Amino acid sequence: MKIKIAILLTILCFGLIACLQSPKLPATIPEYFDLARKNFNGDIAFKTTAFVAQFWRVAGNTGYNETIKSIASQLEEAGYVLVSDPKTDQRLSYRIEKRAMKQKTWEPVSARLTILGTSQQLLEYSSNRNMIYVNTTSTPSDGIVGEIVYINHEEEFTPEKIKGKIVFTEMSSHTVYQKYNALVDGGALGLISYNNPAYLQSEKNPTSIQFRSLPYSDTDVFWGIALSFKAKEKLKAALQNGKVTVKAAIETKRYPSEELTIIANIKGSEIPDESFVFSAHIQEPGANDNASGVGAQLEIAVISGNLINANKLNLKRTLTFLWGDEIISTERYIEEKEKRNTKINWGISLDMVGENTSLTGGSFLIEKMPDPSAIWTRGNDKHSEWGGKALTLENMKPHYFNDLIIEIFKNQGEYANWKVNTNPFEGGSDHTPFLRANIPGLLLWHFTDQFYHTDNDRINKVSQETLKNVSIGALVGACTLVNADIYTAQEILENTLNAAITRLNNEFTLSKQSINEGNLLSEETQILTAWSKWYDDALGSIEDLVPDPNKKLKSEITESQLQLQSLTNSLIQDLEK
């Protein structure tokens, strides 16, 4: 170990970066890849995605609960046993947690929007199922007729302007949400809106509607309809000719229900009190978002169970699969320690993992744990169009998890001729509860998807091949860590150090260029120092891979940290020349 590191450092100090060896993956990984590639075909994932995508899923409603039932049925077929006690001795088990909901659940049934006095039907639910705002109440069965009033400024949400009218606006969804009380209290009959972000390419996809929500209320009777680009253009053209009256007929259901979360476990054979957790959210209406995550995670669970039962795979630590309401279910699972007898060592969110990118655009992404690329985003690091706020050094989460999972997925990408990219931390999915609890957490996803959150996110945009590739990489990553020992830790140490050296040299090149362009040496030194500190702590985190303190591993980690610091000092000195 020391000899290899010293040689690498010498090479780098002479600037011969091309001579660096590629990051070395743990020796067990080829075996896991071989096992996974022989057993995964994406069939379970794709069929499950197709089933789940039929439904408009909100926690507690019919589609959400039917999804839970389907998952449970397939788990049982794979040998998972239904239990009530999460601390069961069953090797393969699952349980369904039920909680009374404080609010009624919501379910869309039908809707139609028509311009009166013409033959123009603007929208029909059967072809645009995202047209109804979430939490909309039903209109009378024969619909509501009203004159359109166009509102383009916040100060126009006054009773004098909107009372007895149907408000049409192109203001942001956030503004509309904030103006809900003004709409209701001001006596508006209802709301029609259009506001699609640029990445949806609305002129190219003129029928897409991105779903929207109204605030929940037990007492208000109010409705909202979101327009497609095509419908918006028709309505605005009609308004140019004078007064426009429309008829909106909407049917929805709101009823008391239970919130369900399903949790499956493969109990570890040697260290069952440590665990790796996969999480996939059920709610939302799309196929890729997130029926695909539900399906991919189920295939991982089923194939893993089958391999365990056939004695082709052993897992030393516990492997957990959680399906539920986004962020809420994962956060609760983390917080309710009394309902599990395992420490959570790692977490991965599977969200939007099935894209046929030839149709959706974008690429597969691994969203990294917070590292300095989320502060200084440059070079090959790029945020997605979903976006994220700039972080600070206090927000950093240094860990070996980033580079290990990235290298595993790059391996699968090279094998399958499949594009794998990364993005700096942005948040917004089930990886965030892990990180908030100081648990290593990553997001597997795709972006930019031109059908994101729209009713054109259907099963024809899903690729079975993509589902297979993601599932393979995810299981190989999980197996590597749940079976990790001192030898795995030493190999991950080498992988992480190689990644650190590569990163520091890349950042040095960017900083040198930045200084030549007139930027401050102090700023560039801060960037290099931040990366060095991040990787120093990431190397230190490798101690967690062995359950008991190991002097040899600790010594090798310390030596790696010293080599990293020596390289950092050398690069900073070169910056100052």
C-alpha cells in the first residue's frame, strides 16, 4: 500500500497524470457483477413500472394502495414472509406499516374544460390526466360556467377583479399557491393556469401538463386546472377576440384513509445490526417518476431473495428495501429507531431510474453527497436543470461512498455501453433524510427529462435496459458494502485515494487557468484546500467498514492522509509560482 501510494505521488508531482492507474475496485466486485448480470433482465422492473404507472398515486388513495399490494404479493412469491415484529428472526421478511392520515387522501376521476360558444374543447382528463390540480374539489355534476379574467400581476388578486370569475394566469406555480387564500376569499369561481419551465420544451411537447397542487383544506370548495401549451395558446387566442366564457366539469374523490409504507429486509448473516437501505417513493403520477424506482427496487429485492434462497449469495449485513411517501416515509424510518434493530450505514434513493434517454433527453446521474463541487461548480462538474442552491463548507459530507458507487456504475456503463454521469448535490428526494441524519446517502436518477412531472411521462418513455443497468449497479454496490471486511476496506482506501489524487490534479489545472485569467490566488488556494480536507475526511470514514477497530487499517488510512496532504502542499506551492 505505502509503495503504491508513494509511486503515485511521485508520478503526480512530475505532472504525468496520464500515467495514473484507474481507480481500483474491490476484488469481490467482478463476482457480484457476474452474478447480477446473469440474473437481471429488467423484466420485473419494467412490468411493475407499467402496472404502477396506470395510477395517479397520492398517499392513501387507490393507486398508491394497489401499488403496495402488488409489491407485497411479489415479495411473498420471492420468499419474503409477512411479519408484524420488525425484530423478527426471519431471514427474508417484510411488513406493512399503517398510519392514520391527518388529512383526507385525494383521487382524480374525470375533468373537461370547454370554451362555450365554440366547438373548442380545451382539455379532457382522459388525454391529460395532470390537468386537475391536486386537492381540487369536484364541481357540480353539470360543471361550472364562468367568464375568464386574465391576471398577470399579484396586486390584481382582488375581490373587485376576480369575484364571480374564473381566473386565468401565467404566473409561477409558487405565486399561484401563495395566492390561494386571495382566490378563495375573493370569490373566484376557479383557477386556470399555465406555467411550464423551459426544460419541458413546451412548443415541442405542446400537450404536456406539469402537475400542480392547491393547499389542502377540509372546508374550501375550490378547483384548479393546469393547461398544456396547446390549450393555453387556444385560450389566449380566444381572449384576443373579446370576452371568453368556459365550462369546467371536474370529479375528484377525497376520503379518510391510511398511509402505508412497506419495508422488506434480508437479515444479515453475521452483522445483522448494520444495514444498507434502498428507498423508492410511490406517490406522484409518472412512469419514470417514480414507478420506475418502485419497479427497479422490487427487482433488486426479488432477485436478491431468490439468490439467497438458492445459496448463491450471502449478505453479512442487513439489506433493507423501503417503499412509501417521498421523504416522509424514509425520514420516519430513520427516526423511529425502536421499530428496527439495525444501524443504517448507507442509503440510496432510486428515483426516476428508467428513462429511455433517446426520448426523454438527459442522462443517468449519480447525485453526489455534498462535496466542494456543490460550492465551486466548474470543469466537468455540472448541476442539472433541476438545480440546487450553493452550499457552504459547513454543509460538506465527506465519505468514501461517493467514489465507490460512481466507479461501480462506470464499470456497468462501460460494460453495457450506457452513459453514466454525476451531478453536485441538489437535494429533493429520499437521499436527503439520510444526509440530514448524517448517514451516507446518494441519489440515482435521470435529468433533464423533458417530460418531468408531466402527463407525457408514460410507460413508452421507460427503457427496460436502463432499469436493468441501474438495478445491477445498485445491487453490486450494496453487496460490496454489506459484505465488506478489512480487505474490502483496504481496496476502498486505495480507490478513494486515487480519486482524491485525480480530483486535486484536475482542480489544480483549473485553478492555474483561473489565476492566469486574473482571479485571486487566495480563492484558488481555498478550493484546493477544501478538496483536500474533504478527501482527508473521506479517507478517515473508511474505518466504519470494519465493525471493530483495526490498527493496520488505521495506520494505512493515516499514511494515505499524509500522502494526500503532501500532494496538496506541493500543488499549492506550484500555484504560487
